[in-house]
Amino acid sequence: MKIGGISILLLTGILNYILILFQLGSGLRILKVPLGVHRKTGALLVVCASAHALLAILAH
């Protein structure tokens, strides 16, 4: 499964990494964001990580 010649698994993995860095930065108050933004990106991280895991299982 590819989008523009790049694996969907790779794209979701990169997105997960970016979301984890954002969550870490906002949780440690390195990045000053409202609590609501931190919560919403946390929920997005759970959804994206679940999709990444499901796609990885189905790929093998």
C-alpha cells in the first residue's frame, strides 16, 4: 500500500514520531500550547498509532 510511491506504514510511522515529539515538548512545557491542543493531539496520536499497528499486522 503506497501513496505517491511511499509506503503508508512509513508515512504513519513518521507522523507518529512527529506527534510523540510534539506531545513530549508540550507536556514538558518546552512548547507553550493550550491543554486542549495537547489533549487533541494525544487522541490523534492514539488513532494514528492504532492505524499504524493495524496496517503493520495486515501487511505481514
